[in-house]
Amino acid sequence: MLQGIPSSRASFGGRVPTTTLPRASRLLAGRSLLGVEIELENASSIIEAEAVSCELASSQRGVVPKDWCAHWLLKTDGSLRRTGVELVLRRPMGGIKLEQALVSLDELFAYAGEVEVTERCSVHIHMDTRPLEYKTIINIVLLYLMFEEIIFSWCGTHREKNPYCLPWLYNNELLSALSRFHGYIEVLDATTPPSMVFEEFKSDMQSIFGGELTKYTSLNLLPLLSLGSIEFRMFPGTNSVTDITNYVNLVYKLYNFVVYSERSRGYEFSLKNELALLSGMGPEEYTKLVFGNLWEVLGPHLSATKLYSGARRAQEVLFSNKAKLRTVHHSLNLDI
């Protein structure tokens, strides 16, 4: 669970007071707050590092690094085996502070030596959405849907079948629920409690998954109500800080492209505009526009077929619910 983001039903979909963001980092593409969780197995050496209270000390492996304890918590995870652990940021971080946390992690991994990364391990990133409006959150999800197949290709095709990060592309019911959720947002009265809307979405989710909520989707929206975040779960386990940094920057790129569209491009993000841009620029140039220097990472996995398929999927989510708006109005007791 993400540490440090308080539970606030009222913050979901609304605006929170602006806080001073950390200074920018040369390593990272953004300053907005993220939470990071890293799962590893056979991690007895990391447990040893914690056991010495994160102070410099002699051990059989040499000097135990201490800086990482200022940034990371060590937690057990019942889904992991063979001395499995989860490294969790102590609090949401961004910019230079998150860079410092990643650097300290690099030092820890160098000390720990051989830890094991199995199919049970993954890396999760929580994106702080508390300052964002409903519409903006949905736009980030739509942009993700456009690129989901390409992102999974980068993460490794084996992740598509992993039961702990099920892709949206294989779940029409989930896409339908998102479409209905978008419909709620479209017709919200200013006085409609955000929690009321989310309860409707939760009801859809419960129906989809046999009466039980599940977090095991590639992009998990359930933390929106409890934490004010959305969770990216598709990345495989790794002890490569370079790979984790690329993953962090991918999340930042999705966030920045939507949230700062008006500032950087002169107009607000809209799927209609993005589809027109994709058609005019072509898949390669549009992917470069969205992800910038991450093209070096994603470029080898680009598929025009997959990108156009994702664009159609996002379009269906956005527009397929138009005929149902009257029902949505009725369900929320709004005048039409």
C-alpha cells in the first residue's frame, strides 16, 4: 500500500490546495508525486541491511548502506516466496527527491548482490491524482489505453498473461465499466458528491468480477477513492534501477502529456485531437511526441497495428456511452 497519501473521499476528482513540488531532476521527467513498490525474492541480504538499523556497520558483505532507509520501507508480502520482500517509498516523492531515493536503491542493490526476480515479482507505481479533475484522470487512462499493447510489449509479453496485472485490452467488461464511468463524469452536477459516482463504478466492478473488487489489472483505478491515486502494475520485477527509472519516466510522460497539454501545446488534451494528430503524424512521430526521449526504449516495440487498435479502444470507451446518457442522468437523479 502506498505510504503517506491520506485517505480522502472528498479529494477524489476534486482539487486539493497546491503544494510546492520538489525541485526538478535531470534524471526524471517530472516533479509530481509518485509512490513506488518493488517486489523481490531471496532478499535475505536486504533484510540484513534493515536489521542493522540502516546505520553504517560491518558485515560479512562489507559496509551496509544507510541512505536507502531514509527513503524506503521494507515490508513482507504474502504473495512472495523464499524470503520475499517489498520495498516501498516511505512517502510519495517526485523530482530530485525521487531521484535521490532511486540512487540510494542502486547502492542497496549493489550491496545486496544476488536477489531473485520471479514471475511473482513486479514493480508498481502510484500516480498522485489528487490535484486532478475527473476529466483529466479519464484522459490519462485513455492515453494509456492507446499505448497499452506497446507498453506490454516493452514489459515482456509474458506479463499479458500474468493474473496480477491483467490488461484492459482483454477485458471488454472493464472497458464498458470505464465507459459508463466516463458517462457519469459527463453529466455530473456540481453538487453531486464524488463518492456517489464512485460507488456506481464500484458496483459495476463488483458485477464484473463476481461480486468482489479486484486490484489485479494493469492500470488499477480502485485506489482513486482510498488514496487519491491510480496504480500502474504492469512492469515486471527487477533490481535494475535503470529499468525502474525508465518505468517512472513512462508514467511521468503519460501524466505530463495530458496535464500540461495546454501549457506545452497551447490547447487542452482531448482524444479527438489526439486521434487526428495520430492520423496526420503517423505512429512513429506521434509516439515520439508523447514519450520524447523514451522513444529509445519504446521504439523497438512500436507497432502501428497495436497503436491504432489501442486508439480505437480508447475511442470506443469515450463515445460508446453517448446513447446511455439519459440512463446515467436518471441513475444520478439529475435533470435532463
